[in-house]
Amino acid sequence: MFGRFLLSGGFNTVVTYLIYLLALLVLPYWAAYSAAYIAGIVLAYVLSRYWVFWQHRGVASVVLFPLVYVIQYILGLAVVWVWVNTLHLDAKYAPLAAVALTVPITYVLSRHIFMTASPAAMWRGAGPSARAAVSATAIAVVACVLSVLFPQESLFVEIEGAQDEYFLYVPSAADAVPVAGQRVATDWWRTGVAPQTPEKQVIRFKQLGKRLSQGLLLPSDIGPRFAVRVDTEGRFPAGVVGVRRSLLFTEYSHYPADVFDATADLYREEDMVRAIGPEPMLLVDLSRAEPSLQTHLRADAFFLLALMWAALIAARGYGTLVRTPRIRWALAIFAVTVVVIIAKAVALPLNHGPDEEMHVGSIYWYFENLRPPAVALGDTPYLNVIWQSSYVLGASADWTYLLTARTGSLMHWVAPHVPDFQLMRIAEILLLVIIGGFCSHFCGVRYGVAYLAAWALIPQLAYTATYVNGDVLSFATCLLACALLLGRPIDDANRAVPIVQFVAAIFLLVNAKSNYLPLLVVLLVWSVIHWRRQTLISGRALAWLFALSPLIFYRRIFNYWDQAEFGGSYLEYSYARLMALLNGDQAPQRRAFDQALAFFQNDAPFRYVQGVYERMLGGPSHYDYGVLLNPDWYVSSFHSLFGVFGYMNSPVSWWLLAVPIGACMAVLWYGVQSREQFILLASTVALTLGASLFYSISQGYQAQGRYLFPIVCLGMVLLARGRREVCEKVLVRVVPPAAVVTWWALVSFLR
């Protein structure tokens, strides 16, 4: 009933909002809101009477129902007034805020009018799931209200072309003006932000829109007057942007360059020159100009509600595991593993794992955006100075990055002073825990146990969860997808997979990292074969898959459109930018390039990337086929599948890895129950190994075992799909000793 109420309310909101926008053309905001509101009352009564509640109390319902909306009107009008006159926000979005804040009150009153039972009796009669869902929704609404009343605020000083790491310093003298400059070692200054976060915060605020490029991030309480360093290359600040973020919207206050006072000589004093350097300082006075306002809606409120509902579903899945005595050991081992992972994620420094800094910079795009970045639209996402690319520009799939960014953005409200890369790490761990509950709830206890056991079974998999990347959630979502497709007992193999379950599984496989595409191909062929036998997959499921293919393959469709509009591929785009740097052109990131040359003392990293791009652009005739006959590649890939940490420079001893290797082999051996399943697993092994080889041949030597994780996904699901006694017997014997090795390897890394 509550779901129908939300759907009817959403339809009513769309209709009345359109009426409001039309009326706003000829009426003031309060009159336009009133006219739309009257039309909404009539539509709401019809929907509530004939679709939502399916009953009424006669004349009492007709008389009392308008009174409910009178109350809602008064509350909503108050919200609109506060929105426009107190918060000074865009009037176009005022009705949406009013609806969001008054929906819970309207539902309670409307149900009381149409239903004969009392609200208390209806609450007691509702099931635990309904009460939990209503409570989660109420908490989300309260969180939205609080975020509007107490938004996150900051200032962003735009500095065209700046690539330095800027840090905030405040003089110890009480009457001094706060100064923003580069990091210096002196007793006279103190940092106003965590030492490792400012550069990442600058990256985040690069993504606020096309107008914002590079610059310096400051806390809003620095005051209306402060000083900004201007380097000797003549980069002049382009403006100041005040940012106010809530769960519902982001408001930008754009100050023009008039706020800069270039005539002030105060900031060339002897003490400051000694502390900061000879560069001049500019005084910023925000009271010298009025800002222009720009408001954008945010999706954080939706993601908060979705995350809370997902957590409720996961809690039900874990509740099932807790109530099953014979497998509680798996839950305990998983809990210890997660605790160890969290401890290392908090303790380990940034970039201890492969390319974490590039992953973090890439993910920042989705802190403020829902769509992928587009070259044709002039977007300026983070680009690594060496590769001139990122993990979201032209990515084949970045669904996991979107989930990580949005969850991390929500966690930033709870812990605003925690470095963002640590919040992203915790967000990844939280999501992988939720997915474990999904496996148990939607697929059954055995699949939940297999999922939990996988993280303790292989040390490399647990280590991957300690830093920001796209692999950890790709593994989690693809194991869930395999369980959704194959997750039925062996004695019920003829039951077809539900349509929603089938489409969701394909969506997860398509939008994982590209090294999981072999798993998608194998399972799609498997599905079509069984469809022809009238088992596993129905014809309607394949029809729905075809109909929803634009949604499922949205990322690849978007990439094709962007490259067609741009007139070139993403590879050509990155190669052209790199060559502009190497040829000495005044290209973007010129200063960052010079700093990298000084750090490496040569241009070898850039020349290596140049060779990679030229090999990819040259096609098969330029590939390095010597990798095929290189035994070190196979040994390193197998070793790093189980335990080579860091930048492939911290291997776990072979004798210690013998335990998880034997455990994994036992899982694969007992997971194969038939000739068909053997072909399924063998095909996955061959295609996954071939894809990893192709990556090393066509791009660069990458003997990384995490590219072979799809094999583990399928192996764990096949074991769970077999007989219960076999599955439990194997897991209870091989997982505990492997878990001890995993814990020891994690704790020992960079101890």
C-alpha cells in the first residue's frame, strides 16, 4: 500500500509540477503553487480512492480528505517561503522540497481517512519488513531536512591552469588574514585541513561544472577576507565560487574577479616572504561584489534511501544465515576478515595498492555527476598526467565507481574530517558486505556462504578490498550475478530463472570491469543453450533482455555517441594530449608534466605510455607476441592470483600460499558436478586467461592475478549449486585454514 502511495504521489508530483512551471510564467511563485496545489488535490483523491487504498469511509472521506491537503498546503507553503526567502534558493525547485518534506504526514493522515482501522492498529498489523521500510524512509526524510538546514559549505578559488598541490595555512596571530599557499615547514603556520586531503579535495571540486577548472579549496569559515598565492608564471585567479551542498541540491555562488585586490602590498612583508616564498599574494574580499547563484539538484537523497533499503534486505539475508546453526562458522570467519580489512584500509597510506591515486581521482567525477564524462560536451574530468586518461573517461563500465562515489559522498556527511580516500575504502567494504546479504536473501543460504567464504579463501581478494579500485565490487557483483543465473539446487535444475533475476544478472555482468566479460559470454551462451531446451531461461526473459538492452548497455552506447560527436576515439584523444606535452606545446597540465619530469629525473614513464598507445593504435602488427612464450608471465599471474600485494612487489611466500591454493583447487574440483559444468568452468578459465594475455600483448606486460578473479566467481557458485552436504563439507574443511593465512598475510603487509 505504501508503495502504491509513493507511485501515485510521484505521478501527482510530476503533473502538478508541470502545472506549476506553466503557471509560473504568468503568476508569482505563491499563486502558481496554489493553482497547482488545487489541481493536485482532485487528482490525489481519485488515485487514493480507486487505486491506493481501494476503500473509503463514505462522506467522511470526501469531507476530510481536502482538510489533509489544507494542512499539507500550509506546511508546504511554509517550506516554499523558507526555501525562497530564507535560504535564497531557486524558486523552480521549491515545490519538490515541499513534497519531500510533507509526504510522510500526508500518507499517515490519508490512510487514517480512507481506512477503518486506527493508525496504531495498522502499524502493529504491518509486517516487520513494512515497518522497517517506513522507518528507513522516515530517517532518510529527516536526514534530507537536516542537510538543508545545515549544509556543507566551502569556497573554491579558481586558478586557471594550476596543477600544484595547494594547502591552507592560517597565521597563528589572531589579527592576521588567513593565507592560502603551498606547503611550507615553519612554526608560524598551522594547517587547516588534514595533510593528505587537500589535493584530493581540489580534484573533487574540479568536477563541479565546465566553468570550474583547477584551483584552491578553502573552508567556508575562513572569512570574507583572505589571501591567495599567485605564482611567478602569471596565473591569475579567475574567480571565487562558494559551494553549499545538501542531500537535495548543490548551490554555487559565483563571485567575479572583482573580489581580488591586486594593489594590496600587505602580503609582501618580510615574514611572509620567508615563510611562503617570493611570490606575491593577492587579497580576496568577497564583500566587493555580489555573486550569481546557480542551483543543481543532487541525487544523494535517492542514494541514501536506496542504500538504507539495500541494507534492510541484506540484514534479512544475514538473519537467515544467523538462524542456520550449521553455517554460523562462515559468518564468524567473514566478520573477522572484514574487521582485518577495515583495519588495514584505515591504517595503510594512500596509493599502497596499484594506481589507487588514479582510481580516487577518477571516482571524484561521480561525487557530483550521474552521467559519465563526455569529451564532446567539454567535460573536464580528472586526467592522470602520465596517461592523460582516467578510469571513467571512456570506461567500458563504471557502475562500481558510481556506487563507491555516492556511498562515499553520504559517508562524508557523517565523517567530514576523514580523508576522502579512506571514506571511499570504507564505502567499498560496506557495499561488499551488503552484496553478501543479497546473495543469501535472493539466492539461498549456500550461495551466501560461498560468497562469504570467498573473501577469506584467497588473500589477494581480501587485500584488494583494502584500497580503492574497480576490482573488488566487480568481483562481488559478478558473483551475485552468477548466483542469480545459476542459483538453484541441482535437483531443481529445470526451473526457469525469473525474468527480473535474469535481467539483473546480465546488467551486473555487463557493467563490471572488462576482465569479467568472458564470464558474461560464457553464461549468455549457456543461457541460450538451455533456452533452446526450454530450461533455465524462458523466451520471455530473452525478449525482456533485448527490450532493455539500451539500459543494460548504456555505458557502451554512451561511449559510441561521445566518440562519434568528438570525431575521434578516447585513445586518440589521450595520445594527442600526451604528445603535446612531450613536444613542448603549451598543453594542459604543462606544469604538472614539468614537476613529474623533475621527480622522475627523466621522461621514461611518459615514453613508456607513448609506446603503449602507439602499440594499441598500430593494431595486431604492433603487438608484443613474445608474452605468449614467457613462462614468467604465467607464474606471476598464478602467484598474484593468490597473494602478491602492493605494486606487485610484496609477494606472499609460496609455502604459505599452499593452503589457499589447495583450498581453491578443492572448491573447483568438487564444484564440477557434470560434464556440462566442466565445459562451463573450462571455457571460463580459457577465455579469462586469454583476455588477460591479450591485455599484456596489446597494451603492456600486466601479469596480475586479479584479472583471473572471474574463475573464482564461477567456481564458488558451482560448488554452492551442488549438493548441500558436499558444499558444506568442502567449505568447512578448506576455508578456516585458508582464512588464517589470509589474516596473517594482511596483518603482515607493511606492518
